[in-house]
Amino acid sequence: MSVSRSSKFNDKKVTTLRLKEMKKAGVRISCLTAYDYTIAKIIDSSGIDLILVGDSLGNVIQGNETTISVTIEDIIYHTKAVVKASERALVVADMPFMSYQVSGNQAFRNAGRIMKETNCSAVKLEGGGVVCEAVARMTDAGIPVMGHLGLTPQKINHFGSYRARGTDKDEADNIKEDALRLQDAGAFAIVFEKIPAELGQEITESLEIPTIGIGAGPHCDGQILVYTDMLGLTIDFNPRFVRKYADLNKNIHDSVSQYINDIKIKDFPNDDESY
């Protein structure tokens, strides 16, 4: 992607409309997760287009094996911090497990609560046809909704594994149909997780709204990763779709070790670091 093609988007606050304009212009959309003020400030100032306060916080912040135990209160707490730090990026908050599955009315009320209490710009939920009624109601009320298809982590106990989805024709057809349903219901974008690259391309070309891939190939309109994965903070999770841009686990470990050593040998603090 050339700088000239994307320069007109660089200084603008990112909105749902801006994302659609970027898709139309062929400008790729950059997305990362964040869960706190400090990291969100760094990511936002770097020029990221979208920050997702993902329920992946259950894994990387709380240390749980799945995202199932994350609550609305957790999402609200972390989203508030991220919104304070984000001047340019569109901030999207995940709707956690069982915050929207019971009924359309429940989904509507919880989405409204998240928006009001955090001042985020949109919410994200998982699923296809079964959530479209709720998506339509939310969007009609002015709540922007991002969808999520393919591997949906909140259904991990149903799936039984984190293998790629849509590898057989029937499931691929269902994902394609669900994508169209979500678009028709008013979703402004859809995340596709761990689906074949060919399927990601086919769906991207069929939709008017942006597609955001995570393990969905290079043809999606944008890409998202969990920031702890791409910065090398995570050492026990190495899926093939993650490219590590740093080795912060080692950097932090070495820095803390040096700090401990400096204390032990009475080198820290020195005269210049004392009052």
C-alpha cells in the first residue's frame, strides 16, 4: 500500500463511515486489542485505525483458559481506560458471553449500557443469523455493531477445539450466509477468525462492509491481532497467524533482572537518582 493512497485517512478520527470509505478506496485497516490506558495511548499514537477491547482480556489480563468468565463489568472497566487514551482510533468493546444470547432485549440493554458507561464507539458480538434481530435493533437505535464469524471463542466448549472453521463446504456456506445476514442487519464490519484464505477473499469481495481478519488470509480489508501476541509478550501461544514484531517478554525479563541486580549490589539508586 502506498503512502499516497492512505494519506487522506491518516489525520482523521476513525469512524464507522471512515472504515467503509477505506474499504472502498482499497486502504487496509489496521486493528489491535488493548485493555489499559498506557498501551492504548501508545497504540493510538502509532496510528492504529481500530482498537478492540476484546474479551480476550480473560486470557491475557485475568489468566483464564477461555473468555467465558469475562463479565460486562470487566469490559466496561477496561474500555473506559482505553477510551480515555484513544484520540484517533475507533474503540470497539466486546460483548461478553451471555450478555446478548438470552434475548434481543437483553442484548439491546447491555449494548446500550456499555456504550453509555464507556463512551466507546461500537460493540462487537459473535454469531450469525441468531443475533441478527438484536443487531438490527441496536443499529436502529444508533449503536454500531461489529460482527464476528468463523472461530468464535465464546463457543469453544461447543466446538471442542480451536481448529479453523469453514474448511468444509457446508460450514463455509453457512459462514457466507451469516456474513450477508449481518450486513443486512446493519453491522458496519465483521471479524473473521481462523477461516481459509480463499473463503476470506470470497466473503470480502461479496460484502460492502469491511472484513477484519485474524487468521483469515491476506485478502480481508483489515487485520487484527492481540497486542500481547504480536509484541512477543505471550510465550505459550504461538498460532501460525501471529507475526511477532518484538520480543518484549525477553526485554522485560532482562530489564527486571538488571534492576534486581542493581539493587542487590547497591548501584540503584545512585547520587543522580537521589534527592
